[in-house]
Amino acid sequence: MVRLFGPFVGLFFAVALLWSFGNGAYVAITEPAAPTAEHEFHKHPKEVHFASDGAFGRFDKEQLQRGFLVYKEVCSACHSLKHVAFRDLQQLGYSEAEVKAIAKQWGTKQPTFDPKTGDRGERDNLPADHFPMVYYAGQGSPPDLSLITKARHEGPAYVYSLLTGYQDQPAELLKKFPDAKTPEGLHYNPYFANLNLAMPAPLTGDGQVTYSDGTPATVDQMSKDVAAFLIWTAEPKLDKRKQTGWAVLGFLLAATVLAYLSKKQVWSNVGGH
Amino acid sequence: MSFPWANHYKPSHPFMQWLDEKLPLPRFVYNAVGAGYPVPRNLNYFWNFGILAGVCLMLQIVTGVILAMHYAANTGVAFDSTEHIMRDVNWGWMLRYAHANGASAFFVVVYVHIFRGFFFSSYKAPREMIWLLGVVIFLLMMATAFMGYVLPWGQMSFWGAKVITGLFGAIPLVGEPLQQWLLGGFSPDQAALNRFFSLHFLLPFVILGVVILHVWALHIPGSSNPTGVEVKSESDTVPFHPYYTAKDGFGLGVFLLLYCAVLFFAPNALGHPDNYIPANPMSTPAHIVPEWYFWPFYAILRAFTSDFFFIPAKLMGVLAMFSAILVWFFLPWLDTSPVRSGLYRPLFRKFFYVLLVDVLILGYCGGAPAAEPYVMISQIAATYYFLHFLVILPLVSSIEKPEPLPYSITEAVLGKDDGAVLSANPAA
């Protein structure tokens, strides 16, 4: 039965597939896909290296603190960081008292609700609080940044490239795709998927943020620092993960060598192995 | 079952003797994976992957049960509870990465196990039932993995669930009501997430049950081997313990090294960045792709782009995608060659490698955007896939002239078999 019907089923699917193939090929030849501005002008993220890269890389805590400063002074106006708590900042090298002060002085407050009176109000942030929600009424919807470096391909390089990638629309693009002119209120950036985004360049001039450690706050440096900070917000356990990984691999390697030797020993009296 | 020369379990300690009388569990283990199970002496490292698959299943169950203690199956907080596991639960990041990459590791191992079966025709009599149960396990694994991927409720979770449950809508007449009934709504939402979580917890134990049947069925005829020649005498076998426990131990070590290297140093390499964006029914991702282990079948689904007579393209795609796996059920009867091992089947061997490359191409196309040239390539590759199993394999089995087989496993390993000489010349 199987051998009788099998070939017919196989030929049925094969003919249907070739029919689809023929139609697809016909369309591909008669109506080749038109080129798009996104396809031709979108750029892959720039090459950029971070202290935490690679199996031996570790976070540079001074850089994370600088990046946090950039987030605090610039990004936090529009972007929330809801998966991170103030207490987590101690991992960047801040003391408990400093974290307490950062939380207390944070501009956006925690909303409160009194169930007895029905009053809504706000209070200062505490170290145990997560960063408060940021509500943005303007054009576009600023994404939460907690996971942004894991939520984009080559995330850290993407963040860095986007921040340093603002430019005027190339004349070549406008000549080839007159309809692709950046709409009013949007900003051209070749590192953004559809080339135009609502966010204006957030880092516009050197010295926009004052670093306390003396590092020159160039746009390039600030972009790199905030990208490094966002690697940490997305994967705060990165250092511990790699540290654990080396211990685990070391143990497994030793165990595997022993397993190999015992296998050799066990099989030594059997021919052919 | 066992061969007549199998070792017998003789408990020496009084407690073990007592236990053996009341509940012979140690005897059961001894006969299953101990010295009481004679196994062909010539198994190569491809025979490690059955045990490895079992290890993966246990790993997934253990990490999964702990993750379920911290996860909340509610569309409002599912994503946040996953991040809570990653940040605030002790070693939660390790458990979650172990579970997510454990699924990938499980599929890698099982694909090797399946292709081992293809090459050495492990599906042939008397081992058809082992094969059939294996295909059932694979189908259950696919369902479990799909539902597990939905749980973090990221963008790919949501849109993957939407696409796959949408397949039921392709069934004529009852499709749409069936889809709504299964989802508990018009689109994946709270009801769907809750039942997916429930089933994702249940199915691994169903898999465990079928695995027990799979291993039970294996112990009836005993393990196959690379020559495909059945065991003839004691010199063809060695006891499972210590020979294969030692060999599997080494294989397990190598497997764990690779798995942990990914887990600790590239845990997101096999995932999709979009799943770190919370599910948003109002925003469709640019490319909806499932996890890598579904790519070959996803490519087959998408390869049907034109209606075929009165059958809509979508229904054809769904039929073909399921048939691509269901056809494995019929393998024992499609491949009629009396020779099992691909090592002695020159023509079959060539087509096996074509199939292997074909499935890799399908996998690549399934992960690529649904655009040319990937669709046209997957159409050709899918055509070969069906022709391979349903036309080429039966044809090859009937026209091929196999190479001479060794008399026995012993002869294949040692170059000579004294037992063979005895039985060939009883007078000598």
C-alpha cells in the first residue's frame, strides 16, 4: 500500500512545488522587485569595542558610571529603564549612601495612591524602587532602554552607531528616490531600519555632560559610554556569567579527560577500538 | 529480552537481595543499562546521541520545573517575570539560559540521532516500533518547544504563536472556529498563554513516557550497529556496563563542554533579538522567524506560494509541512532494501548526503526573509525532500546492488571471526 501510494503523494507535492516555483520565477522575471531606499542606504552598525567584549572581557566600572551619567542627564528625559532598580547601581561601584542620594534626587518621582482618600500623589525614589516610568507625549514612542542592547542585532554597536550616525540626507538618495525625503519632524539616520526616526540627535555637542573623572566628554565618548552602560542594564550578570563559565568549563574539561582515560582503560582488552 | 549469554543479576548484599525479592528495581536497571544488557561491540560515537537526548530531556525538566516556580503566565507580567528571573532570582539567569539553550542542544542531539537512523536504516525490521515511537517523540518535542518559546511573551513569542496557530485556519470548513477554540480568542492572548503554559509543563512528562516505551522497544531486538548485521554470537557483543557507560561518559563530557560554552559565552546567539521586545499585537516584526530547529519545516510551509488547482496555497503549505515529518512514519516500508547500513549501500549513501545538504539548505532558507531567491531555492529543495523519501528511496532499494556484508560484527571489527569458521566448516 505504502509503496503503491507513496510515489503519487511525492509527485503530488513535487508538482505543486514546481507550479509555485514556475509562478514565482515568472513574476521575478517579469516584475523584478523595485529597489528601495531602505535597502540601499541602510548601514550595518560601526565596528566598536567595549571592555566587556569577548570571553575574558569585564565591565569597566568607570565607563559604566560615565554612561549612567549620560543616561541620567540626557536619555532619561524620554526613555525609561524599568527593569533596573536603583539598588542595582551599587554594582557600578556607587556606595549605598550614594545610591540613596541618586534615588532621592531622581527627577521623575514614584507615583503613589492612597486607597483611603483616593488621592494620587508622588514620593521620592528609594533604592528598592525600579527606575520610574517616563511618559512621553511628543512624536514617536521612546522604547524602554533596559534591554535595548539585547533587543537589536549587534545591540551595543547599534546604540553607538545610532547616536553618532545623524547626518543630512545624502543628495544621492534624494536623486534616486525623490519620494524617500525625510518627512517633517523626523530625522535621517542610516543606522535606523527605515532611515528616519522621531528622535532628534540627543548628543549634539562635546561637553554636554560633565564627567567627574576628567575623561573628555566628546559625542563619540559619551555615545560609547552610554552604550556600555546599556550593555550592563541588559545583562547585569555578564561578569558573573563569564566567571562562572570558566569555572564550569575547567571542571568539565578535567572530567572529560578523566572520562576519556577511563574509556580507554575499559576498552583496552577489546579488539578493534 | 536478552541474548542467552547475557550476565545475570546476582545481588550479594543482603539488603539488595531483600530489595530484589520485593521490588526488583536494581535488576531492572542492571538489565537495561547495566552489565546485563549485551550490546554490539562496534557502536561508533553516533550511538551516543540516544543517551545524550535523554540527558537533555532531564536537564530541560529540572531547569523547567524551577523556572516555573518564578514565572507568571499572565500577559501583563510574563515578560517582566522572565526579566525578574534573569536579574533577581538566585542563579535565575543561568537556569533560563540553560533551559533556552537546552532546547537547542536537545534538537541538535535529536537531529543527529534521526540522521544516524536515516544513514544506518535503524528503522528497518525488527526495529520499526522504536522508530515510530521516536517520530512521536520528535513531534511532541516540536509542540513543547513551540509552546515554550511563547511563554516569555516577547515579540517573536507572540507573532510566532499567531502564525503557527493561524495554520489551523487553513483547514477547510472547520479551520477558523477550530483556531478560535484552540486559542480561546481571535488572537493569542491571556487564554492562549495560560493553556500554552499548562501544556508546556505537561508535555515533557508525556515525552518521558514515550521515551520509556522507546527504550523498552529498543531492548526487545537490542541495539542496531554500524554494519547493520545482526548479533550472532557472544563475541559480537560487550556488556553495556562498563563498556558503553564509559564511552557514553566521555561523549557526555564533550557534549557538556560544547553546551556550556554556548550557555556561558554566547547564550543569545541562537535566539532572536526581537524576543527581548515585549509582545505588541499592534506592531508586526519585519521578519517573523521561528527558532532555528523549525527552519527546514518553516521553509517547506512557505514554499507553497501558488494555489494548486482548487487547493489554496496556505493549505498546501500546512499539508506539506506536516507530511514532511509524517513521511518518516512510513520509512520502514518505503525502504525495502534488505541491507541496513549505508556503509554497504553505495547508491543509497549518495542520496543520503544529498538529503543532508538539502535539509541544511531548507534550514537556511527557513531562517532567511520570505523573499527571492530564498523562496525559489526552498521550492526546489522541498521538491527534492519529498521525492527523496517517496520516490527515490523505494526506487534505490529495488535497483541498487549492495556491497558484500561482513559475516558478523566480530569479523567486521577483528577482520576474522573464529565462530564463523566453526559454523562454516562444522567438520573442522
